[in-house]
Amino acid sequence: MTNSESQHPTPLPRTAVPDGITDPVESARAELKAALAAIEVRGNFPRRIEKASQRGIVQARAFAQRNPVGAAAAVAGVAAVVGGIVWVIARAASR
């Protein structure tokens, strides 16, 4: 190990079980803690949706900066599709 590795060890994710636990009780506790953290990560849909939407926003902004004409065309296309869907629903509801 180099000095930089010993000073700044890589932290384990919350869902990982640390190596080197010899006590069976401590090992079971660590496994349970990791399993509960994994369940929380997988089951927390609002947080997952928020993170996905933030990634999408960042990607859309980067695309708009790289290609403003393409971004404008994409916005116009999405608006046309949404408008078409609303028109079809309104038409069906009025009959």
C-alpha cells in the first residue's frame, strides 16, 4: 500500500459487507445492515425518480448547448405529440 492509499482508503458503499469480520454475530449484523440498505436503495422510488430526472435534465441541457437547433426541434416534436394526444382524448370525450 502506498502512503496515499493508507491515508485515504476507499469507503465501502452502504450496501457492501466489510471483509475481515470473524465474529459470526458481527458478520450477521453487517450482512443485515447491508441488506436493509440495499432494500432502501432499491425501494425508495421517489429518490430514484428524482435522481433519474436530475440526470435527464443535465443531459438535456448539455444537448441543448451542443445542438440548439436539434433541441428546438425536439421540443417542437414533443409539443406536437402532446398536443396530438390531448386532441385525440378531447375528441373521444366529446363523442
